[in-house]
Amino acid sequence: MTGKPASDGPAKRLFIKTYGCQMNVYDSERMADVLRPLGYGVTDRPEDADLVVLNTCHIRERAAEKVYSELGRIKEMRQARTEAGGGRMGVVVAGCVAQAEGEEIMRRAPVVDLVVGPQAYHKLPELIARAARQTGERLAADFAPEDKFDALPERKASGVTAFLTVQEGCDKFCTFCVVPYTRGGEYSRPAEAIVEEARRLADQGVREVTLLGQNVNAYAGEGGLAGLVRRLARIEGLSRIRYTTSHPRDMDEALIRAHAEVEELMPYLHLPVQSGSDRILRAMNRDHTVASYLKLVERIRAARPDVAMSGDFIVGFPGESEKDFEDTLQLVRTVEHAAAFSFKYSRRPGTPASAMPGQVEEKVKEERLARLQAVLVEQQTGFNAAQVGKTLPVLFERKGRHDGQVVGRSPYLQGVHAHGPERLIGQIVPVKITGSSLNSLTGELAMVNA
Ligand code: 5AD
Ligand code: SF4
């Protein structure tokens, strides 16, 4: 979270550090929203903050350790501030680490005033007030998600793109994953509430929404995700719709048809497959096979031939042999990814895989990850290079680092830098792509209508 308080601005300063997934980025924005009426404005300088929030992520190893070392730094900042005669700095740990080890955090890090789980953000003002009154009160509150969504205040859009949570939690229980334990079961917000929020965002100038959910394509509200996408596409001003993250087993025919028929639905799909070995997929409890996944990708590409595929991969899952790993490489070669995230398997206490035999040595994991990433980097670089010479519609989002530069995104989620006037921000304009790298594209405005 960045952004400085205006000079005549809020009386109190809030610093939020966000770890992990888009869901957390969204939650951090909502925490800033609930604290705004209390006079908190966001600062990007923790040392100046009256309130520091660490919005943590638990999905991979050492997350908790990172939080503790950050808390060590915060403790020093708080001391320096007190010695300099500044006001008291409140410290809150939020997010999935909070959920998973609330008590432990309070025990190990006395600097922390409050621990709050992902379902209790709407209660933050009350919890903070209580913690301030009686320092030492420790709460790891957890409330039903329905309460959370109903109780959050109206959104304020802060740009031309916005995240919109439509679903939370997960019932899939992949054997490596903590999400079903930390975020709870699947819950879908009612379609009506989502459409209403999207309308308000569009009224404030948002042109693109990314629908968020741990299992977004399992959205169980009226009409399913496909129905929701079609309703959102009809909202005036909303030109682009994306969604993430999806599970292959919830990718239904209606959603695939939406990719063929709904112009606003962007041709980019994050569809994690995790492994290219059926044996490993079974041990992961993924409920799909390599063949069923490949068939699915084929159907999606038949519906929308230019769709850019993205995914997540885990190497070194317990029992993964060299042959299993090579099967993953093979799958990556077959599918061709425009982007991907890849991870070494990390042992999460309490998950079934952490107790499985055949844990893979760290050195082997590292070596496999490097080999996999080499292929993925090559594919991503190639995908970006293939855009050179084409003219793509780019939604400009912000000024670039250099003077006279604007930055936006292609339909395929690639960052695009171009020279052009600031008034292009919020507009979708054709850009001729002239250069590419691993992470972004450069281009020239195809038409400058001054
Ligand atoms: N070890 C490594 N990667 C993991 N992920 C989730 N849990 C683990 C774990 N224990 C990865 C998966 C998931 C992504 C969000 O994080 O690939 O799709
Ligand atoms: Fe975790 Fe699997 Fe659920 Fe994704 S689908 S959140 S990897 S349990």
C-alpha cells in the first residue's frame, strides 16, 4: 500500500504491509477503508505510522518467520518513536498467519497489540479501540464471512482497475495447502451485491475489474461465474473483466462459452495445474489428470484461440521422482504458458502432505525449480516477443517512471509502456508493440488524437 496523507489530511497515519496473494491486496484496501472513518490515512513510511498493520500470508514456508523478523524491526521503530516523543504506535497482525497462529504471535512478539483473522476486518475499529483501552487484550477474532461482507463500508475506487472479491475460502483440500484451514470453506457473495459494487466502481471511473476468489470459478452465486461475468459486462463503463484463481475441475462449459462470447472477458486465464504427473496429482488430491487438464485447455483454446495461459507449479512434492518432474516439464512444453508461478514444495504443518513419506531433498527441489523456471522464462519471453509488430488495445492505468510515459496493460495482462499524454489514463487505445522483454512490452500509440 502506498500513498501519502494529504497535507490537510488525516490526523492519524496508517501503514499496511501486504504479503502474498491478490486476496490480501484487496483485504488491505478494505482495512484502509474501515479505518478511514476513524481518521486514518495511508502512509508509506512505517516509522511515521500511528498504526502498523502486517497483512500476512501463510501459504508457503517461513511466512511466520518473516513476520517475526518484521515485528523485530517494528519494535525498534516504535521505541525510536517513543524516545523522540512521538505518539504511540499500534501494531496489528492480520491475515492468514494471524489466523493460523494467533496465540503464538501474542506470546512471541509482545510488540503486537492485536491479532485479527481474515474474517474479522470489519471489526477492526472496535478491536483497535478495545486494544488501546486495555493494552494486552489479545484477540484472534474469526467471524462468518457473510458478516464481513455486509459490514464493510462502501468502496472508494482509487484507479482505473479494481479487485472485487466474489468468493472466499476453499473446500478442495489439496494435500499441500493450508488455505482450507486458514480461510475456511467456500463462500460466494450474492451476485446482486457484487453487481452493485461493480456499478459503483464503474461510476467512479473503474474500467477493469478482476474478480477474486481462492476458487473463483467455483462461484456458486446466481448464474455461476459465467452468469456473473455476463451481468458485469453489461455495466456501462466497465470494459474489461478478469478473474483469478481458478481450479481446473470447476471450469464449466458455461464459463468456456463466456470466453468465446463475452468481449469484455479478457483472454487470459490463470488455471493452476501444479504438476504434470498423474501419480503426483492424485497424491495432491487435485481431482484432475494430465489428460483431463490438456483436454480442458484444448476446449478453452477452441473457444478463444488467443487465450494466454498461466498457472502455478509445485516441484518436489513428496514422492516426486525425476520421471514425475520430467512429466511436468513435458506438460509445460505442451501447453505453452504466457506467465506462471512456480514453487518448491514447502511442508505446511497440519496438511496431509507434510506427513507423507518420500519428502524430497532441498537440493533436488532447487535444481528442479531452476530447470522448470528456465522453460517458463523462455516461454514467457517468447510470448511477449510474439506481440512485437501487433497492435493491441491497451488500458492505460498510470504515469510511467519517465516523463511523458504512460503505463497500461494489454488484454493478455502484459504491462505496456508508451510515450503519451496523461489524459490517456483510463482509456483503451490501440498501441503498436515495438519491443518486449521478460516482464513487459513497449509500444507506440497507433493513433494520437491530440
Ligand atoms: N508448497 C509450495 N507451494 C504451495 N502452494 C500452495 N501451497 C504450497 C505449498 N505447501 C502454491 C500452489 C498454489 C499457489 C497459490 O501456491 O501452487 O496454486
Ligand atoms: Fe489450496 Fe487447492 Fe484450495 Fe487452491 S484449490 S486454495 S491449492 S486447497
